[in-house]
Amino acid sequence: MTGIWALAALWLGLALVASLVSIWFRIATALSEIVVGTVAQLVIGAFVGAAALGADESCVLRRRASCSAGR
């Protein structure tokens, strides 16, 4: 259960950073979210691994499977 809360805190923290970046640089929030998310994926994925961002969570995998099955 702690892992779920840590993952949620990580994503909310990244969203906060993206919002602050958009305010500081006066750019669109969506653009800053894309940039922050890409940099976070690169940095966290390189040092910790892709599992740290929750890419292998069962809810994500079920969502992908249900999306591809509907096509």
C-alpha cells in the first residue's frame, strides 16, 4: 500500500513542478507538463528504472489491454 502512495506522491510532485515551471517561464501548462514528464522519465528511468514510475502496474497493463482489444 505504501508503494501506491509513494507513486501517487511522485506524480503529484511532478505535476506541481510542471505548474511552477509554467508560471516561472510563462509558458503553457501543457507544454511544461510534457517537458517535465519527459525529463522525469529520462532521469528516473535511467537511475532507478522504469518500475519507479509505475509503468508496469497492473492497472496500466489492464487499461492498455482493454484499449487494444476494443479496436
